[in-house]
Amino acid sequence: MSRGRIITVFAAKGGCGKTTVATNLAATLCALGTRHVCLVDLDLQFGDVACALGLRAERGLCDAVRWSGALTAEQLPELMTSFRPNLDCLLAPTGPGAAAQVPQALIEELLQVLPDAYDYVVVDTPAQFDASVLAALDAADHQVLVATPERPSLKNLRLTLDVLDVLYDASARSVVVNRSDSRTGLTAADVDQLLRSPITIQLPNWTDVPASINRGEPIVVGYPDHPVSQAIRELAGSLAASDGRCSRDPPSA
């Protein structure tokens, strides 16, 4: 098996729908042929993947601590919670106090080992630049950055892009504007002016999305023909058809 690809999903502000994008993206990649996908919840304090997918967090990241420094691909099944065939989830600790049990070195080790066992590793991250997020961005083959059409969210994404442009190849990056048709008072021109970066995908605002979260079912699974599902499939298709560019490559001159 060839080494899999890491896709890191990040938002610089909470409430942007980052976990929704990550869970639906993972479910869509899983459906593209016989892809084996792992969804990692790297929000160690307040991870929402288990909640969004209706899963019981009976095992997860904390269980990997016993193998820290000697983790292998063969041990990964003991850490995983299956959501559906070919889609495994590595869940976050069940409470913020348990986050301290997960050393940074173990996170880096997991990001090294997981691509040996999966075609795609989708990493959901907390909305902050901490050490675990930087490790996930460093390890990523592709970065998916999420914002909503509000000034604080767009401002924070622009600041994020200023940092990432110095460190990574911008051509192996996707910018997603979630709830793009929300009535926020910002025009498309306002968004362009605030963001100053090409937008890859715009996800429309539908109440069906939070309803799907409350059911514990990604909208791409329950309503595959929904406009949001179609947009997620477009994003997943662009990632699956990668031309070999990698966000770990140095920035273009």
C-alpha cells in the first residue's frame, strides 16, 4: 500500500463549521472508490467529531499513550471507532482535563504512522495555533481552511494565510467559505477585499446541516444530492485528483 495523504482542516475562529467540513469530507473521500479513511479529532479539549457522528467515545487518542515512542500501524485498530465501512475515527479525549495526558510527541508520532494504514487521514483541529495544530499543518499534504462571511472570521483567516504563505506551498491549499449566502451584510466584493485570496468552495447556508449534526449523520450520507453535499463532493474530488503538489513543499518564489 502506498503512503496515504494527510488533509488538515483548520479554522482560525470557532463556530465556522470546521468539524462539519471535516466529517463530511471524510465521509465523501471514503465513498470515492474503495478508499480507507481515518478521521482524527485533534481538538483535545473540546473535540466534537464523536458528537457530530453519533459515536460513543469508548477509545481514542488517550489509549495511544501506552505506545508512545513505539507506535506502529498494527496497533492502530485498537484506537479506532468505526463510523462506517472504510471510515475509522480516532476520537479526542472525552473531557478537557484528559488532554494533558496526550504528549505532543505522540501526536507527531500518530501523524507519521497513520498514513501507513490509510489512503486519507482527515485531521479536524481546534481553532487556535497550538503545538498540535502546527504539527498537523506541518504534516499535511493539503490544507483546508474554513471561514464564514463575517469580518472577524475573514480577518482571522487572512492573518492565518499571512503565516502559512511563509511556510507552505499555497497551491496545495483550499479555502472554504461556509454559510456563504448568509445575510451578514457583506457583499461578495467585501469578502474578496477582506480575504484577498482565491476561494475554492462556497458552502451554502441550510438548516439541513445542523439538523444532520443533531442526527449524528453527515449530510453527504443522509442527503447526497443536497447542494451542500454536492459542494463537499466537488472539494473531495479536487483533493482526490491531486497533481502531486504538497503543502509541505516550500512556498513558490
